[in-house]
Amino acid sequence: MRSDAVKKGIDKAPARSLLRADGLDDADFEKPFIGIANSWNDIVPGHVHLNEIVEAVREGIIEAGGRPFVFGVPAVCDGIAMGHTGMRYSLISREVISDCCEVMVEGHALDGWVGVSNCDKVTPGMLMAMGRMNVPGMIVTGGAMEVGKDAGKALDLQSVFEALGSYSAGRMSESDVKRIECSACPGRGSCSGLFTANTMACLTEALGLSVTGCATCLADDVRKLAIARETGRRIVQLVKEDVKPRDIVSKESFRNAIRVDMAIGGSTNTALHLPAISKDFGCPVTLDDFDEISRVTPHITSLRPGGPYSMKDFDDAGGIPAVLHILKDSLSDVPTCNGRSIAEIAAEGKVLNPEVLRGVSEAFHREGGIAVLKGNIAPEGSVVKQSAVSPSMMRFSGRARVFDGEKDAADAITSGSIVPGDVVVIRYEG
């Protein structure tokens, strides 16, 4: 085992002595050492419950004969960070998280590890570390929160932004905004639509690095703890079988994940994250792969923020296994951390609500949720969530209103100086 570097031989007596201070005994030194990267904090609503998931992973590791060790990594809430200088720390946190995982796993010669993640930059950061280290690993994502309710209408974080827009236009009172603010995010979990966190959870499952069903299982669903325990048991088995992330994930796996992304209309941020993750796995994908796959993959569901359905609706309709079932004829058959192949999972997937998850011939849109655009403004490529664009806006020309920062643009919008026909361009915020 890798961990023999810190626990075997007379010369490792000092390391063993320190480990005994952690509570280890002779029997523990015969077990695989399994790390758990815990991104818990009580700032990010998608992470406030992760200690419970970590404990379930620990239980699974112990049941399977491993010795768990928990370490912490940071997590930023984009919804709290945006609109001020804090947002400049969000994307770079991905690299910080990746480095934290690598430092702890490699620094202590762990035999395997589980990343307990949820929100936007944490999952891609952990996946990058997984590909780079190529030490047996799996991910458990914390799950989405329930939808909010206001007079029977479903709400999510996007509803609050929409309320602010209505307030700025004089169509909503401040008390109305406050009511929606207090109702939109009813409890723990990632935001309830298909924003970046839930998209990355779906793609992690599609890549084969999460237990089947993990991605769409809500934070408050009792199945989440069962999934976490199963992950703990499974990572010990992967270590014993010496199955590493690069044995599971290949270029074909990433192309499968992109196909799932296009089919569900995931966040445009995947165009930032999947290329970075794939590079660390040694099989890079590019925007050209997104473009090629999107053109031939139908958009088969319509989730918030671009449609009416929530992650709970998605889960109730069959989740990622149902999506794989719909796409089965266009997927490459590759392995997963479950010990079953993508084809096997797809064959067993069932569509439980054909309105939420439509077949290829009844798709919401003929092409995938994301389109790649190139031109004089973006010669190297840009992305648009075309599933959320109205047909009348597919071709548009207007006056460019150029701002050198987010705040200036926001002030112009709220003051009413942006009028129909204007095109808002924000520079230097990449």
C-alpha cells in the first residue's frame, strides 16, 4: 500500500508514534489509509450539512476495513461572493481546493480518498486533483435544496434576481422582494435549479466518479447518507483492487459527460471546468468537442434557470441513469467507480416522467443546451446557454454599451440607462 511509506518498517517509528497520537493502534497500521476531503462550512448553504455526509463516508470506510482520516478544504458561495470583490476569489478557489487535496493526500501517503463536495468550484477542484494524482478516489456531492414556495409558486435563487429586476423596473415593491428573498432558499443544499453546482454533480456521475444516483439526490433525502456509506465501502474496494481514476476516466468518458451536459442544458461554466479537469486527467477536451457534440445532441429536459423544472423534478423523473438510458445509442461504453459500465447503468435507467425527461424525438430543442460561438468579438470562442435564449434573440444586432466592470454595468441597468436594443458588454471581469 502507498501508506506503507509512513507505517511500515523500524525507520517509520517516528511517523507511527505521531499517528498513535491520533488514536491509531497496531491493527490500524494493517488497514488502507483513506482520506476524506471535507468542504464543510457554515457559510455556504450547500455545505452546512456535509459533516453528516462525511460521517456516513467514515462509517462505510470502517465497515469495509479501511482507516479514515478527515481533512478540510475551503468552499466559496458564488451567490454570496458575486457583486463585490469577493467574486474575484471564486474561480481561483478551484485551484486552491485542488492543491489542498493534493497536499493532504500526497503529504500523508494516503491510499485513497473521497471528496465530499457540493458547490460551484469545489467539485471541479477535487476532480482536477483526482486526475493529477491518480490515487484511487471518488466524489460525494451534497445534493440540492428543496424548492422555495410563495403562494404555491416554486422559487429558487434565480427568483430573487428576477424580483430585483422587477423592482428596478417599478413592477414590484420592496416588501415583495423581501418576501421572495425569505422564501426562495428554504434550507440546506445547493441551489435547486441546474446551476453550476448541480451540473458538476451530474457530470461527475456521468464521468463514473460518483455512486449511481448521487448527483440528483437532494440534500435532505435519506438516500444521500446511504450513498455516502456506499461510497466509503466502495473506495476501500477500489484501493484493494488498485483501480485508479485514470483507469476509469478516459477521453470517451469526458465526451460522454459533455453529451449529458448538452442533453440536460447544464451551466455554461462547464466550458471552463471540463477542459481543466480533462487536462489533469491527461486527455484534454476543448470547446470544439462541446460544439461538435452539442450540434447532434438534443436538449431533453428543461430545468431552471432556463425552464420550469427543479432538481427534485429531475430526480423524480429518473436522474442521470434515465438520461443515460435516453442517450444510450450515442454513448461510449466506459467503466465507472461502481464496478458497472456506463452501458449497464444506461440499460437499467428508467424514465419515470416523460414530460420532464423527454425522448430524443420529443426533445425540447433539437440541439444541446450550450452553443459555442466564434466571431470578431470572440475569435477563440464563447459559450451561450442557447436553451434559455428565445428564438427571437437568435439573431440580434444593437448598440454596444461597454463597461469596464460589473458594478458600472449593474448601476447602468438599475438606473434605467440601458434600453431595449442595447447590448451590454462587460470587460475585464473574466
